[in-house]
Amino acid sequence: MAKIVLARIDDRLVHGQVMTAWVQYTSANHIVIVDDATAGDEFTKTIIKMAVPVSIGLDIFNTEEASEKLKALPDSYRVIILTKGPQVYYKLIEEGVEIEEVIIGGMGASKARSKFYKNISASEEEKDYFRKIVTKGVGLKIHVIPDEKSVSVDSLL
């Protein structure tokens, strides 16, 4: 199985911070997006593919297929997994994908969400998933960019 070098929650999925700071920081060579809406939208997938450098591999999976597809990736892959919320990570962990730590990079405000920490917002359901992830022994922290200090989420719950 591929080595997961970063598991990140970010509403924006692929954007400048991911493509510059995190890819370089982790020496990743492959990005996996797990998001049902994105996986089902050919236009969005095309836009994302254009944002990823040719030297970085990219897969976009729906939630149902993600765990098996991740487990089948070659050992040589250094993977960044990107999702929009914690529910996907909980499912992957439950299905045996080995994730040591999940970082929250960007969860914007919405009607369903309230302020969680600085510019990070979360719904009550998402906070429940944060707790479930932590109880699985997986580290969970807020870490927007590599140069900034991270903050443990379990201390905020």
C-alpha cells in the first residue's frame, strides 16, 4: 500500500497551499481526493486536473470506492488525501485504511457550521466525527500551513 504522507480536510480541496507548501513539505508524488460530488462532476475533475502539476499523480474517488482504491495504490506512492469533511476519514479508518493523523486546513463558515477555532468552522455532526476519529487513536489537529504551529483538536472539543 502507498504511504499516506498527509490526510487533510479542506473545503477547497486542491489550491495554492496544497500544491506548493504541503506537496513540498511532504515530498508527495500523488494526490487522492475523496469526495462524492467531485467524483461525479466531470467539469470539476477537469479543472482540478489542470491545477495539479504533471509530475504529481491524481485520483478522484467517491467515498464508496475510496478505501479499496487507496489500499491498491503502489508502495512507491507518497499520497496526500484530501476531503471536505471528517466523515470520509472516519469511514476510511473504519475500513482499514492506515491513517496516523488527520489535519484540518480549511473548513469555512456555513449555515450548518459555527466557529470552532479562529477561521475554522464545524457543525455539531462534524465535531462528533472529530471525537470518533480521536477515539480510534488517530491524531487530529488544525494545521493550515507547514510553517505554522499546529493545534490539537481534542483539546478544543
